[in-house]
Amino acid sequence: MKNGKSLENKYQKLKKLLLDIGSGVIAFSGGKDSGLLAKVAYEVLGKNIFAVTAYSPTYPSWENKDSSKIAREIGISHLIIHTEEFKDNKFIRNHTDRCYWCKRELFSKIRKIADKKGNKYILDGTNFDDKDDIRPGLKANKEFSVRSPLYECKFRSQDIQDLARRLGLSFWDKPSGTCLSSRIPFGQEISLGRIKKVGEAEMFLRGFFGPKVLFRARDHGDLLRIEVANWEWTKMRKSDITKIVRKLKEIGYKYVTLDLEGYIPAGKRQ
């Protein structure tokens, strides 16, 4: 009961905050966080809010499809743009500040759209749990007047899932997603070929595990390391493993491994 009251308080606080903001552009990935933000913002602001999704080789193709589907479900106006991270050597070199250069490219393009439409703010789906993660991309938020209403109202990931479910949103239990460049270890150069290969691998694994399972496929050159919860891989049959290995080798990996620690965000792995 207490948790329910706390969530309701955050929900009302979020609506009031959005009402005070008045209008804006949402950086909309189609994930659970930006999806819930878009839903509540549209509920409060209607035509004064719209969503922008970026397409580029670094974003998984299934996320692009989901963003359009979820925008239609919400009813919010939705614009698709194209970003060009691969023209920036600072992104390609893949140092620990990679996310900053990616976000800078994204927000610079959304900023132009916002300015043209007379919107002061870009909004994003950063939540209160993100403060505990390593997120160099947040530096770009300050540079481009990006506000994070979920963070400001102290929504944690569980709050977001609970409210999305309460509001009847189809994506309430969707696993978190990140760009494909995060599958390549820091310090190893990002190339279109590696991005395409790991994207194909994850597309196959997504079909195998299902869209509700959180996993990552990490590209280590000839080796692909799969991170997935142990209750998923322990129920796999020998024939399943054979099928996975065969397909991933066809895609171009020489070795296929399973990480016994399961999924760990790239920035938190020791």
C-alpha cells in the first residue's frame, strides 16, 4: 500500500512538472523509460509535445521498429531523423567517453528541431537509478538543455515498470536496451562491419530467447561472449547450443562463449 501511494505521488509530481515545462521534444528510443515519459507527457501536454527517434547503424533495427509502434500506441507525434556518429573519429576510437560523442550528435540534431519549433527543452528518459551507473553521455545533457523528468521526480526502474503496467502499456516489461556500439570493448575501434555483425548476432539471439529476455552479445573480434541470466542458459538443451553456435559461426565468429556471470552493464564490469 505504501509503495502504491509513493508511486502515485511520483506520478502526480511528474504530471505537474511536465505541465510546468509546457512543451518540448522527447529523445525517444522506444524503450521503457522514454516510452513512459512520452505517454505521460502526451497525456498532459497533447500536441505541445512530440517524440524524435534517431536511426543509425548503431541502433538495433528492432528498436527502430518498436519506437514507431510504441509512438502509435501512445498517440504522440513522432519524427524519425538520422544521426552520423561514424563521421566522428572521437566516436569511432571508442574511448570511455564514447557515449558523450554519440549523445552530442543526437542532441545537436534534436536541438535544431526544438529551436525551429520554439521548444526550449529536450526531454530524455534518464531515471534515478542511472545516477549509480557510469554514464559519460550525461555531460551532453547539460550542453543542450536536456531535462530528465523521470530523474527529477526520482523514478527508479521499478517505478517505471510498475506505472507502465498500471497504465496498460504494452511495453511495461520490455528489457532495457543500448546501442550496438556498447557491445565492443572500450579501446577497440568501432567499425560498421563489427556493428553489422554483432547486430545480426543479437537479432538471431533475440529470436531464440524471445523479446522479453535481457541479454547482450559482446564482440571481442573473433570471439562472441553472450551475457544472459543463468536461468535462461541452464534450461537450454544440447541441440539449442549446437544451433546457436552454428549460426553465430556462420555470421563470422570463430569462438562463441557464455559468460557465467550473466548480464552486467558494460560500465560496471570489473
